[in-house]
Amino acid sequence: MRKTNVFGRKINQTKALYLIIVVFVLVVGLYYTIVEIQSNQLAELQQQEILLQNQIDDLLETSQTETYHEVSQIIQYLPNEYNQLGIINEIGFVRNLSGLALATQFSLSFDVDTDSPFSQQLPSSVKFVEISISMTVDDPSLILDFVDNLLDQDQIYMIDLLNVNYLDDGRATVQVTCYTFYNDVLVS
């Protein structure tokens, strides 16, 4: 190997070696710095995830509290007569409110004076009406809105069966069996 260049200057071969070592040290240093920064960010995000999960759990515990009453406790709030037209209108209102106004193959049937869906003995004046609802919906997620809105009505409903069958085209067929009640007594 030559020790001088074409101009007669001495060639220093160690300069290139020092440059390679400095670049190597910088690259390794940057690598470990980036890994440390990402590790810190990951740890911070995991802490935030734990905090958010705890907040979600707290919200679910507080917002999902439901109070259920025995039928014998709510007899005084039951209507005294059966009004099928009022129930049809109320279910139609709930259907529209839930965004299911365009649901196809909607059918509604009533079984008046059906047997009690409860195992406990109730006064003979309490009468039960079984309501069967079926429809085909484009957006199956609206079914839960329908059920929530139905249960929020003044008329008391008990959902006995909710069956959702998903179709290949993204739609769903829904069958709901629910009960409503009335206290068949004469009020003077």
C-alpha cells in the first residue's frame, strides 16, 4: 500500500478508522436512546391504559345498577284494563324512536290471558298478555336501543325472549317475546 498520495503528502490510514469508530459509537448510542424513549412511552401508555380501564370499570359498576321489583310490589301501578291499541301505538313509537321504522317483515301478535311467566303465585286479578314481535332489521345494533326504549315506557313490560339471527347480508331477523300485565279490578 502506498504511503503518499499523488501530491506527495503522507496518507494517514488511521483517520478513516477513527471516523468509522465514531460513526459506529453514534449509531449504537442513538439506537439505545431510541429504545429507552420508546420503553418509557410504552410504560406511560400502559399506566394510562390501566387508569382508563379502572375508570371504565367504575362507570360500568355505577351505571349498570338496575332495580327489579316483584310483581306483587307493583300491582298498584298496573293499569286496570287491557288496551291493545295503546300497546300497539307504544311499540310503534318505540320502534320509530329506536331507528327501526324501516324494519321489514314487522309483525306484532298478542296472546291475551296467557299463563303467568312467573313461578310465584299472584292474585287472580292480575292478567298477563304475551306480545310476540318479529322483524328484519338492517342494523342489528339498534335492537338493544329498542329493548331499552321499550323498558323505559310507562307500560310495564317484561322481556322473556330475545332472539337475533344474523343473515349473510349483514341484516338480522329479530324475535322478541315479552309480557305486559294489567290488574283486572273495577275502580270506583
